[in-house]
Amino acid sequence: MPRLWPRVNSRDTIMWSYYGSKCKIAKHYPAPQYGQIIEPFAGAAWYSVLHRLNKVLLNEKDEIIYNIWKWLIEEATAKLLEHNVDFYVGQDIRQISLRSEHRNLVGFCINRGSTAPRNIVQRWSCQVQTKPNWASTVAYQLNRIARQLDEIKHWQIQFGDYRSLPNVEATWFIDPPYQVGGKHYRVNEINYNHLAKWCQKRKGQVIVCENAGARWLPFRKLLKNTGQRKMTTEVIWTNQ
């Protein structure tokens, strides 16, 4: 079994706001028992972010999300992310000279819990944060990503269907589009009967996320979650 790295401080999270992300509750899931974490449905990958010193393999089928991760892992620098973060309400970020991956990342940072990046800077994203350094909300998010960027450069990202992943011993954190509510994602076609069998066949530690009401695995309650829109009940299935 590979070396296990300690979890980083839950406040030192680095990713963007994304619909269905585990930004508030990642710390409540079982800790990884293996040195490698695999997320077949990457999204904003908050579980891996919390345990980012481990070896991480992300898989993503949404091309926009995949390209953001690929850029962050392989090319982005802290200096680049910290540059040009003086945004104003109503600004159209399409008028800023940024490569598409950078612009899409900013597009998530200026909109709460979206399934796709937005173009117009909202009032809330320009609100000043008293800690740290009186930065605006969007500037704080980008600077936070920049500060932790070096800690994800060893990650890997692949594009495609979850079924293409090798069945290796690892901690599998499986957070698919939910059976109820998953229709909001840009890429959301899931055969849940197949996914259930696939999850049960993974080697190592398997953690599957869902919402109350899902029946494709024998889920149990994890916690109540106050999301961007309403209170939900998060449920979990593990093979442990």
C-alpha cells in the first residue's frame, strides 16, 4: 500500500464553486485508506483537494471541467492566477485577454454553485472579504487557488467515460450526477444499474455519494447539507 499523506487543513481548500460540489462536507467522508485517490466524476474534486498530498487521478467527461483541471495541473502558475483579479460588478470577462481555461475558471468563481462558467461578474463576487487582506470574494478565491497550486502538480487528469478507468487498488471517491438532481449537469447520462455493479467491483476502498431517495445502492444517511439552493440529505455507500 502506498504511503498515506496527512489531510490538509479543511480551510485550505483551493477549488471553485460548482453545483453539487463537496466544499462544505468533504471532511465528513471517510479518510482515504490508500495512497492513491481516484475520482471517476471529478467536478471540483473537493475530496481530493482535502487530501491533495496523496496521489490523485481525476476522470472527467465534461470538456470544460477537464480542460480547467488539465491547465491547472500542467501549465497554470500562481503568478498568472494572481494577475488581473480586480473585477467589478457587471464586467463581461469575455472582454479580458485570458486563455479559455483561465476564463472558464474565473467564470465559475464569479457565480455560486453553477454547472457552467458565467460571463458577467455578479455583485456578491465583488464583496470585500475582511480576511485576508480585504480582497474581493473572486480575488480571494483565485489567490487561494494560487497559494495551493504547487500541491496538485503531481495529480493526473484524464478525459472520458468512467468505465475506461483501470480497476486498481485505491480509494475510489465516486460522486456521480445524482439520480435526482443530476439533470442540471452538462454531461449527465448515467446508467445507474451499470454504475452500481461497477462500483461494487472496484478494488480497494470505495466511497459512493448520493442524495436521499436514490435506490441504486443500499445507501445510508451521512448528514444534512445546506446547499446553494436548499437543504438536502446526503447519503453514502461504502464497501468497508
